[in-house]
Amino acid sequence: MRILGIETTCDETAAAVVERDVSGRGRILSNEVLSQIEDHAAYGGVVPEIAARAHVEVMDLLVKRALASAGVALKEIDAIAAAAGPGLIGGVMVGLTTAKALALVAKKPFLAVNHLEAHALSPRLTVGVAFPYLLLLASGGHTQLLVVNGVDDYLRLGTTIDDAIGEAFDKVAKMLGLTYPGGPEVERLAKEGNPLRFAFPRPLMGRKEPNFSLSGLKTAVRIEAEKITPLSEQDVRDLCASFQKAIVESIIDRTRMAFDRLDELHISVTALVIAGGVAANRAIRAGLEALALRKKLPLVAPPHALCTDNGAMIAWAGLERFQQGLIDPLDFAPRARWPLTVTTDIRDNQTHV
Ligand code: KG4
Ligand code: ZN
């Protein structure tokens, strides 16, 4: 089983070929990614029109490269998957249309993949984590604590009531004059800063519902930064370190509450998983690792190249769906918004989102 996957929902154009061998293990045959970060850096964030145009310019080249470096021809691919949302609609259309055209010409099944489901299933590609697992999905656009019960089957425990975690990193970076994307920069500078210099709030600390709130923390950083402007290099490092410490403690507290919720629901999970671009952050991983250890569970984080947006996770999610007999019609419309499937949990009437 071999799938071509295409990703264009944000600022990475990506194409990859992934297969599952007879033992059920996933194997990445190629994983080509072209980041547009430089095109957007001057604006401090992703500009949708620039993104869509940049995807068009490199899409065909990337598909060719993904096939060539996998050493397979289009006719040797079993199905073609593309992220059909959620994301910036212009970009989504580019990847989706490309995948549909290839599927039509090569007479292969077409798979419309939810970008969030692709992040959620990505740890199964490399580590083979068994369902169900508790997932913290944290990226520039999304922050969710989910139980991943199976393909197309999610129980959402919590989400952010304002900014996403990656977005908070990006916004704090921007206010401190750092480059986009902010996460890696803030993490780098935090290593050389004093995490105890500023006492930033830990939003929602102790609240039972495992939701997140980050905009108050972001505002607190702004107020402190304005008080001591002009900022020295050490001030910036200390602000980054104190901000990151607040985020880490907040994430641990929120995830702890998610575990309490699982106990109440009598759900036992096989692992704690972190996925999405923010999973690259070592301080966050270390905090979650300690929590997982206390719960006697492994912390699973996909390798860095699979944490940020990529084509392999789209191909893998397509593969898992295809093996469940889920294929999509060629008139499947791109979706700017697309929450994970809603079903009803018979155990306690909880809503899966
Ligand atoms: O999953 P992703 O590549 O794209 C989205 O779907 O959003 O995630 C990108 C986000 C950005 O907000 C970026 O700042 C954040 O992930 N990020 C990090 C780190 N590396 C990337 N946040 C914190 N620490 C990092 N090391
Ligand atoms: Zn993403």
C-alpha cells in the first residue's frame, strides 16, 4: 500500500510518498517540503495571497521530486491524498486540485484528508502507537486535547478559548522584534534567559475543564516589555524564558486535568502524544515527559520533520483512511474550517469533535 500525500494548507508546500509494509509498519519513501517562511517573514505572519501563489509555483515540481526520490512512478501509487482543510482556502485549493487532477489522470482513488487528523495520526506512522491515546495537538492555528480513539473517531476534551499555543509564541516573538515563526526563536533565546525574572500568569491554572487561554499571558508579556523599553538583549532573553516557563506550566496543568477527565470517564490510554509544530519545543516536551512518567505512560512525539507541516502525515492519514475503505469523490470541496468528525460517544453521551 503506497500513497502520495500533498499538503498546502498554510506556508509549507509539501509532497511525500508513504507506504505500509506487510507487518503494518509505516515507511516514508520521500518527504519533500518547501517552506515559504522567507516570503512571509517581512510581514510577521503568513499572507494568504502570497502563500497561494507560492504553492502554485512549486507544486508540480514538488510532486515530481517526491515521486523521483521515492523511486516510484505515478502508476505505482495506490491512492492520492491531499489536505482538504482546515487552512487558508487559496492554498488548500492548490493542493486539492493537484491531487484530484493526478487521481483523475492516473485513475487512482482520491482521499481528502483533514489536516488536523493528519497531525493526530502522525505518531502512528513512525512509532505505531496503539489507539486510544491522549493527544495534545499544538500548532500555529490549533490547540486541542483529544482522545484519539481511531481513524475518524475523536473525543475532544479541551481547546483554546483564544489564541493557539504556536500563535502565542509567534505574537510574543513579533512584539519582541524576533523573526517569524516565533516558536524556535523564543525557545532559543529562552535557554539563555532567566525564567524567574518576570512572574507571568498561568492562565486557567487549576480549572477543571482542560481548556487553554493564552491571550492574557501574551498581554502580560507586552505590559512588562513596555515597562522596561528599550529592551536590552538580556531583557529579551529573560522575557522569552519567563514566558516559556509560564506556557510550559500551563500546558502541564491543563494536560493533568485532561488525565483527571479520562479517569472520570474510565478511559485508559496507551500513551501521551504531542503533535503539531509546537511539539518541537524541548521545554514543553520535557514537562510533558515528566507528567507522562507519573502516569506510567510513554510520551510520544513524532520526529521534528513530522511535527511541522509535511506531506508524509497527509499520505499516512490517507493510507489509514483508505485501509478503512474511506475514499472521497472528486467534487470534494476545500474547507477553510473543518473540525474533526462529530460523533456521539455511547459511553457517556460526550460529543466527539
Ligand atoms: O504545525 P505547524 O507547522 O503549522 C500549523 O499548522 O500551524 O506549526 C507551526 C507553529 C508556529 O506557530 C511555530 O511558532 C510553532 O509551531 N513552533 C514552535 C516551535 N517550533 C515551531 N513553538 C514553540 N517552540 C518551538 N520550538
Ligand atoms: Zn499543521
